[in-house]
Amino acid sequence: STALTRPTVHRIVHVLVEEGIAERSDKSGRYVIGRQVSELALARQSRSPLLVAAEPYLAKVSAQLGDTLFLTVRTGLDTLCVARRIGSYPIQVLSIEVGARRPLGVSSAGVAILAAMPAPDARKIVAANQVRFEAYRTSLPAVLGQIQAARRRGYELRDIGLVPGTKSLSAWIRGPDGAPAAAITISAVRHRLNPRREAEVADTLLD
């Protein structure tokens, strides 16, 4: 018991919902932890084991390839960018900020993560995000097609990146349990990911 009156509790909860700290479940009507909490966690001084483990690899691959790398994790029905490493090539593609959240299936990282899932699980997530896709100028059939292509290829290739004139390539990362936990993405101007270099970059990310 908080000893607070019901109207006071309602006002507090309303503010928490507005700030993304809490959200109301459509199924149960109960309040649950909101999406903003995972983004606030990025500001913590103590970093997640994934970030600690990934940092030397991000630095090595970024130095080797010269282009910007992103580390993206799944959080519910969304992807969340948790790290970005800027390369040395004079033209860098900074298409997304650390802390940016997008529906799974919108970005190349999201498609990569979905492609590494069992097909029924991926279809369920894509169906749940279908309405949200409209704001990103994509659709359920388009995302399902991208997932199938990524499964066949072994990685996701986005011919038209979030920034015009760019391309992106994402490889999924599995956790100890075998489930897709994250994706590593390279974004570059189009000529930097021509067909010959695409294969080299894909091999590097997959390694």
C-alpha cells in the first residue's frame, strides 16, 4: 500500500505512460514496464554483457571495413540500436542513432533478426507490426519477402537504405540458447557495397 489516493495514483501512472516508462496491456488492462525503460538503460554506466563482448569486435571490423557499424538488439516487437562505431572512410552513413527504436521488420537489422527465427514466430511478429509498417512505407508482404531472401542468402541486404543513396547489410547474432539476440549492420554509400565487396563484407560480418 502506498497510502496515496486513487486520483493521485492515476495522475502518476498517466505521466509514466506519457513518458514511456509504463504502458497498458491491451489484453489484461494491467500496466507493465514501458519501452522507454530499455532506452534509459543505455545511459547506465554499467553496460550489458552483450555490449562488453561486442565492443572489441565492432572496433576491429569497423577498422577493417572503414564503414559505420551498428549493433541492434530485439526488445519485444521492436529493434533497439545499442551501439554505433564510425569508420575511417571519408563518407560515413549515420542512418540511425544509439537509442533509436523501430518495429521489427523495418530495418535491415530487424529483418536479419526475424530471418534467424523459426518461420512461425517471425510471421507472428510481422503480423503484429503490420499496422505500424505503414509509417515506414513498407508492408507485410514486402517484409515477409525480405525475410525469406535473407534466410536463403544467410544475411540481410538492403539495396535502398534508410538514407537515400546508401545500402546496408546485416548479419544476425545468436545467443547461448541459439535464439537470435542481435544483429550487426554495416551501412555505406551504394558503391561501397557493390556485388564483389558485398560478399567480402558479408563474410567479415558473419565471421
